[in-house]
Amino acid sequence: MIMKKINIFIFCFISLFSVCQEKALCQPLMERTLQAMDKPNILFIVSEDNGPELGCYGAPVKTPHLDKFAKEGVLFMNAYVPQSGCSQSRAAFLTGLYPHQNGQIGLATWKYHMYNPVTPNIVKSLQEVGYVTGNIGKVHVNPESAFPFDLIAIHSSNFARKDMEQYSIQAEEFMSKSDKPFYLQVNYPDAHRPFLRQNCLTGKNKLMIL
């Protein structure tokens, strides 16, 4: 039941936010939306370059935990990326605006950036109605200062997959310590290249070039 509230809330927020760019208009609308939903905790898990390659979509891979989320919550069968790029997609779900509207039309790595750092976004809007916010993993939108998360951890892409357990450790610590409703965004490096093969005997990763 909690997962249903979380998934539906994220979808509704992005929909209403995209047509409401003025803070004076967005704020009352955000407050009414959250009051109607009793301010649910929001855990937003982001995977890199991941399409429907999950068990719940019929792919021949084992993803039991994500399949459980899908079974107990909401599984979307139709989804469209706003633009086929990392930074563009992240800026879109953070602001509720298409890349040509928010300005992030290319990768942050290549110095592309939003038109205006004061563009309303989910982080600021939730903070203004009493949420504590956290981000684990990369943001990859310019300028990152536009998203003043209360917690920022593992501030890198981490494509080498070092200390992967820290994502869940940091997330658990953030959620357990929060005495306010929270928005936590956890950005994993998988399934972005390079692909790593796990050695079942040593437990060490080996780079696999495909």
C-alpha cells in the first residue's frame, strides 16, 4: 500500500508540476496535494541506462526485489524518456519540464546547464512543505546547486562499482534518522557501462568489455 502511494505521488507530481512553473501557483497546489496524501515518505530509486530489462517486464533476468515492488505497487507499461540522455532525463524528472523548457538539452559533462537555477523543482518544493530531502549518487544536472538536498552522499557516478553496499547503508541511515516526511533519491550506477563480471569464487569484479 505504501509503495502504491509513493509511485502514484511521483507520477502526479511531475504531471502537475510541468504545467505550473510559477512558484506562487505551484506552492498552494503542492500543499493541497500533499495534505490529501498525508505527506507520504518518498523513496525514488534511479537506475542508469535501464529499460524494461527486468523480470517484471518478462525479460530473462532475475530481479526478484524489483519484481516484488512491481507486484505490490504500480507497474507502468508505457513510459517515454523526455530525451535520450542522462542529464536531460534527470533534469526533466526533477523539474517536471522537458529539456527544451528547462534548458538541460545535453550532458552536464559537456557543460550543458539549465536556463535558470531558480526554476522550481521537486527538492525545493518538498522542502517548503516540511520534507527533508536526500540524494545518494550522482545528480548530473547543471548547476547542482539548484537542487539543495539536505543530504548528499556518494557524490560520483561510481561506474567502477566501488563500495556498492554504501548506497543501502546511507539510505537506511537517512530514513531511520528522519523525524520528518522524507524524499530520498538513490541513484545507482547499474546498468550503465562498463559491464562488470562477478567472480563467484573471489567476490571481485572483473571488467568486461562488450
